[in-house]
Amino acid sequence: MAAKETFTVGDIKVYARGQFWHCSYWTPGGRQRQTLRTANQRAAERKAREIDDLVSRQAWDELEDLFEEKKKPMTFQQFVYHHFLPKYCDWSDSTRRGNAARIKILCVEWGSRPLSSITARDIKTYLKRREADGLSNASQNRYLAAMKAIYKAALAYGHCSENPAASVKTLREAQKVPDALTEQQVDALLKECSDEIRPAITVAVDTGLRKSELFGLTWADVDLNDGSITVAKSKTGEFRVVWLTDRAKAILVDLKAKLTGKKVIDVRVFPFADIRKSLDVAGERAGVGHVHMHQLRHTYATRLRDKGVPLDRIKELLGHKTMAMVLRYAKARPEQTREAVAALNG
């Protein structure tokens, strides 16, 4: 940081001095000078905009409270519940729900400690202790990911000067082999499904939609003329188009025909609360055993690979960000690897 860098935000002068950015501005009591307690210029700009807004509104009490709060070390829990979750967190709804219990546990551990006092060693020691209590590598990584997100936001918005979680490495996770169903098992499962859930299960097998995507699907997302489904709110937050098989399209055409005369644009295609029990019963009757919705996504990916669909296309259809995730879902079946080696026989 240059020693004499300065800039203005509205009526607020911002300048660098020592480790941090500082600001000066006028109030009825005269010129005020305050430290912004951040070495990050963008964070300093954001704080200066906040101050300028208060000054322009002559909100002197709020301005005083702002700096009184900054004089006291912010605790981990204060930042999480008063800043991170309501203002800075960009997690999807499902990720928020999944992390809710972890956040509570982390706040029990570090809630009263100043945010800036927690170190990388503290985090490593905590995870080691949880490991000794039987916490798996995958679960440790979920806690670490939450800490990384919290401190990334704290650093970006000037609430701390470093991210202690950034240097803590994630652990290698035991890879879970997707238990994809064979074509024969899929046929047997669909045969045993009740008339109520068979359409949803068939579309799941033929599109690979996540459970949340399938049951959040509305008719506005379905283009029967084009034979496609638009997934606008995916787990990864990215837009994608999934093409329908003839079987899936026929099912959706039939379902929509039964809604003639109704305004269906915002109507959910599959308005179920929970089909886990019904799916489980169908799986037992079909001789497949316990079946879960995510297993159908594995099955879709593996069926595509069985048909020789390139992995990059499978990646797009599943909405995955990395090829590693595709390989976890779209496993080569034993017969494929056997045929690959047989090719060496000439």
C-alpha cells in the first residue's frame, strides 16, 4: 500500500496511513477522523460509502454507534449472525439449511472469541479434536468450507485482516461408488411404482434432475414443443437445459393434458410432499432393495456413459462444475472395462 494514497467517496476523504485505511469527514462538531481498520481498498470504499450515507442523512447517532461498535472487537458469533448470514452469505437455500447445524456448533466453539483472534492453528486443532471424536473427513471438510466462506466474507468486507481458514487444507474423502441401476432394474422398479409416483420416477431416471429440481419444476420450465426442461435454480446456481427422452416427453404431455382449462404456468409438475416411502416400497417389490432419489441421478449418468455419450456432454446435462464430479456419478460398468481390455487382443 502506498504511503500517501488518497481518494474520496462522496464527502468522505479516504487515505492510507500505516497498516490501515483511514477517513475524515465533517459533522456539526467539526472534522472527524476515524480508522477504517482494513488494509483492503475495496473494503475501505464500502465502509466510506456507508459513512457517506449516514453523513448525507445527518444520522449522527447512527454514525456514532457505527464507530462505537468498531471500537469493540467483534466476536465470531456477532459477525456470523449480524453480518455474514443476513448480508454477505451467497449460499443457496439448500446449502444454508445444510450448514445451519454446523454454524450453531461453530458458534458454540468460538462464538465469544473476537473474530480476528481465531488462527489457522485453532481451526486445525478443532478439526483434529472432532476427528478423534469420530467425525469423518467429509464432515470435517464441510465444517472447514463453512469457516472458509465466513472468513472470506469477513476479509472482503473489512472485518478482519486475514483469512485463517485459507491455509487449512481439505482432507481426502473416501469416494462413494454410485450404485447405479441396470436397465433391467430400472424397468422392474418402474413396473412396481404406484400410478401416482411412476411419472415422477420415470422423468427422474430420464433427466437426471436433482430431487430439489424435479419437485421444484413448474410448467413454465417445460417446453414440450422443444422437448426440453430449463433448470433455472440449480444447486450450483447455474442455468442449464436438459433434453427430454421420448418416454419422458410423452409422460409430461399426458400430465399437462389433464390440466386443460387451468392456468398452469406456475403450477408444479409433481406436487408431492415426500415420496421416499413409496419409492422404497417399489424398490423392495422390484427386488432392487432400498432406492433413493439421488440413486436415479447416478443411474441417468451411468446410462449415458453406457451409450457412449462423451463425458463433457454428461457434465453439462448434470450441471456439474468439475469433471471429477462427473466421474463419480458416471462410473464405467465392469463390462465396459472388460471390453476396453479385450480390444488389446486384436
